[in-house]
Amino acid sequence: MTDQIPQPADAKVAAEDPRADDSRVLIFDTTLRDGEQSPGATMTYEEKLEIAEMLDDMGVDIIEAGFPIASEGDFRAVSDIAKRSRNAVICGLARAQLPDIDRAWEAVKHAPRPRIHTFIGTSPLHRAIPNLTQDQMAERIHETVTHARNLCDNVQWSPMDATRTEWDYLKRVVEIAIKAGATTINIPDTVGYTAPVESAELIKRLIAECEGGRDVIFATHCHNDLGMATANSLAAVAGGARQIECTINGLGERAGNTALEEVVMALKVRNDIMPWTTGVDSRKIMNISRRVSTVSGFQVQYNKAIVGKNAFAHESGIHQDGMLKNAETFEIMRPEDVGLAATNIVLGKHSGRAALRSKLEDLGYNLADNQLKDFFVRFKELADRKKEVYDEDLVALMRAGEDAATDRLVIKSLKVACGTGGPAEATLVMSVDGEEKTATEKGDGPVDATFKAVQALHPNDAHLELYQVHAVTEGTDAQATVSVRLESEGNIATGQSADTDTVVASARAYVHALNRLLTRRGKTGQDTKEISYKDVG
């Protein structure tokens, strides 16, 4: 393993000249585009800007900021991300249509280093969608890539469903895109169909046999339908690809995309057999993983590689004994390498602000004095109810406090009565636009009664699409983290909250989601996809 991380300047050179360093693999993050296509994972404008800033800060080479023609909200987010970017190339997605490409350019043109990414489905199944012959599609590819290159000198082209496209036709259209001016050729495994040996061979053959194949950078974009996205991406690199498209936590449609954290750490840990480097500061992985999980509402599975709760946990007696003697017996990475504290300092009700600040910094949170003061009050309230406050409790507490300053709905108090002989009853006091209101409702269980009380105080047409409860830590005093996803008029919002009382956490999560829906309705068109489109990979 190596602790040396390329500086932003190195990343810039590699991104601008793909053949400058053959050992350098570019990281193309599409969390804000392909990741957001996960049902229910829609992010707000502010969240997109925040995630983009974190990606830029951690050394991601290219950020696919969105699909500008999809909605006014997507256009605005991509445009503002482009204006705020410092090091990363900012990319906008466009279908093989001139209006799409023009809109993408309008969104990214203010970036220090903009890129247009245009695509079209080339497999027999996907050619049937626009009902184009091979010749007609080839002509469109030439026209649209040429148009994009006339606008921008950094153009990426993707043949969607490339891994199921006939070899002769794939070679033909790749050569057309290169001649038309594409500087990056991305080969998407759109449905997660291919296997590692095929992935490597396809890239190798394209580079060797396509005219101009050695003058551009080849990229790989893999989906995880068969659980091979990371393996396929790394195999493609072995075949000659020098750009990996990926997302934080593997977020994406269906089974998700290649996980950024997995390919970055695989290249770092096994550099002996995969002699390539990235510009990503791996120490910032955990912080952005947690943030993406929060804003998307998608919990990271406990046994997820690199960022899962159990990734560095050891319960087996044999494992624990080995870890105490030598951590390398059962860990191939150091927790510090991905942004975890080497030791787990457990806080309690007697802990002071200095210890709390230190722990929060270890977890990737840098709070101003006023923020720390407010958080300390909530921490003490939790510590009074729990004997020990763990890292996971603090992360959950941070999530629970987000967006509170602008909330139109605020829970003041909640009382629930339930038993085995009849329905549960919830009495809720809630501030609605500054006016305090009270409602008492009955339901099939305490959570149902509570949600009905919220509905009574704030009538709405939101449909409950998801309700999940996760224990943050172990024990009967553990905090419960509740995730609620609501849909209303095409808008989707996710709310999360944590509390030692599951019903209280449920109420706050539900209200949090409602507040986010209210915010989105106040920003017309910002978060709603206005056209239907297919995934690039």
C-alpha cells in the first residue's frame, strides 16, 4: 500500500491528456447523474452542490453533474456546479440530439474544464427504440459528436449497451465517434451482463483494432446486476481502459453501479498486481459515503465492502485475538485509510465539548463554534438516555439535525398510548408555519396513529413509498434510525431521524420528508424529471 496521494495538479494533467501517464486511472463519478436515477434517490439542488464540492475536494477527476435537458432544476444544478468547480472536469449528459447537446453545453460551459457526454443505444435491442437502421444511427453519431466537439474540446461518447452490440458495428461506430472528435470513448455494460474476462478483452480489442483507438482514452461503465461491476471495471483497466465510471456507495439503478470506494481501494491495496493509481484521497471516503447515504435515503448495507458498518468490525474470538496481536492478521486496510478513526472513543454524559469536537472531526464533521454549541445540547440529551454514545449515534444525531432551521413543520411533543386490547392512540403537538396545533388520532399501531396525527395537522396527498427502521447500535437503549420516503406529484423526498424511541424517530422522519416536499414544491421544476430517458450504462 502507498499513502501518497496525487495532488490536484497531477489530476488535471491526467484528465486533460489521457495518454500523459499510462499508470494513471481517471475516476469519473456519476453519483449525481446515474446514482440519482435510483428510484427514490432524487437529491435537492443544495444537496447536489454539496456532494459535488465533496467529490471535487477528494480528488475525483470528472464529475458527471447531471442531465441538463431533463429539467430546469437539473440544468441549474449542473450550471452552478460548473461555476463552483475548482479541480474536477464537470460533465453534462446529453442524448444524441442537437438540443440536448446545446443544453448540456450551456450548463457546463462556465466550468474551468467542461465536458459534454453524449450517448446513443447501439445494441440491436436499443437500436429498435428510435427505429434507426445501422446506417442512420451511424450518421446521427457523426452529426451529434461533431456538433458537440464544435462546442467543447472535451467530448465523451458512449454506445449504450455496448457489451451486447455486434462487434463489427461497435467497431464501426467507435471509429466514427473518434473521427468526429470524441476524446473519450466510454464502453457501458448497461445491464450488468458481461464478465471480467469479456470486459478486459473488449477494451483491449477496441484499442488495438479501432482506427485512432490509441489516441483517445477508453472508459468503462459497469452495472452490478450479477455482482461483478467492480471486477468488470478493474478487468477493463487491465485491458487498457484508463477511466472508471462509478458512484459513491455503488448507488445506481437496479443493483447499482461500480462503487467508487471499491475500485479506489482495490487499486491502492493491490497495487502489486494492479499497478495503477488514482487521484482520490481515500481518507475522505467514509465522510462522503455517509453524506450520500443521508441525502439519498439509501442505507449502506452492514457488510458492504469498504464503507459498511461491519467492514472493520470483528466479533469472532479468534479474529479479535488476532487483531489485538497484529491488526494485519484480519485487516488488509487500515481504518484510517478510508477516513475511520483508528480507535473508537466512546463518549458519555460526562464528556466535554473538546472530546466531542475531536470525535466529530475524526468522523469528518467540522462544526463552527455555534454549531458545536447547538449539537452539544442534543448530544447531552442523548447521553442522558444512553449509557454510552457511539460513533454511529453521533452520525445519526448529525443527520437528525439537518434542515431544521428552514422546516415549516416542527414536532413539539408526542404522546402515544397502546396496548393489546385495542387501537393505538397518538396525541401530537406540531408547529405548522409557526402556529401550534394539536391532534389526537387512532391507528393500527403507534406509528400508524402518529402518521395519521401528522396528516390531520397538515393534510397532504403524499404517498408513503418506504418506511424502514434500523438499530444504530446494540442494546435496549440503542437509537433507532428511521427512513421515510414520500412521493407527491412526481416529487420524491426522503426523511431520516434517529431517537431511542422508535415512534419519535418515525414521526420526525415523516415530518422531515414532508418538509423537504414542501421545499421542493416551492422551487417549481427543480427536482422533477420532466422527460423520460434511459440510462447510459
